[in-house]
Amino acid sequence: MKKLDEMDRKIRLCSEEIAYRFIILVMSIWTIYNCMQTIVKGAEYNILPGLIVCGAVSVQSFSQMYIKQKMIDGDEEYIQPNNFLWSVVWCLVISAILRLLGTYFLVKV
């Protein structure tokens, strides 16, 4: 495997960004279409596209926070609190609350 120079890395980064945005757009459209089919026609709801969108956005956001924290770690010029751990904790707490509410309303109905 050949070592990439700066131009090749920039090209690869741009193409990965375009591919990521395309996938998120397609999965979001699929999720909205699925929700509309469920509401209008009473079809069964498919949770998979929504989970993929949430997972992809979460991984992208958490990895960005983690990489930023690692890059500025030990640098005296950029001192910031470690938000990565708190973001993960809050994400889990909100997910648990939403799951409990969803289960409550599903059992109630």
C-alpha cells in the first residue's frame, strides 16, 4: 500500500464526507417514508433505518469529540473540560428515559 500524500488524503477525506452525507440522507428519507407508511397505511414500522441513522450520527459525533480531546490533551493553550464522557452518559440516560416512556405507552395502549 502506497503512502498517501496531502492531496490524496484531502481527496479521500472529501469523498468519505460525501459518501457519509449521502448515506445519512438516504437513511433519513427511508425513515421518514417508513413513518409515513405506518401513519397513513397502518403498515408495520421498521426501526432499522432509524437506528442506523442514530448510530451513524452518534459514532461520528463521539469520535469527533474523542479525537479533538486527544489532540488538545496536554496542550496548555487549549484547555477544555472532557465532554466526551458526559456526552456518552447523557446519551445513555436520555435513551433509557425514551425507552421507558415508549414501553409505558406501548403497554398502556
